Amino acid sequence: MARFPEAEERLLNKLICMHCKARNAPRAKRCRKCNSKALRPKSRGA
């Protein structure tokens, strides 16, 4: 997707809340916006 591996890692290394769709830090245990534990890794795309 991105031209540089460093940029791609920074953009895609996130967790997405499955309730409110907020972006969270990769080390997060709960969503920063709705406090849910339902987090998934950001999809890498095709």
C-alpha cells in the first residue's frame, strides 16, 4: 500500500474498535473512545 515500509508500519499498526470504529494504539487493551474491549487489528488491505 504505502511506498515505504516504515510509513506502512506506522499507518497500519493500529487497533480498531469494533463498536465505535475508533483507531487505538497497538498496545491498547480498551478503546479510548467507548472503553470497549472489542478491538481488532487494522486490516492490511489487498
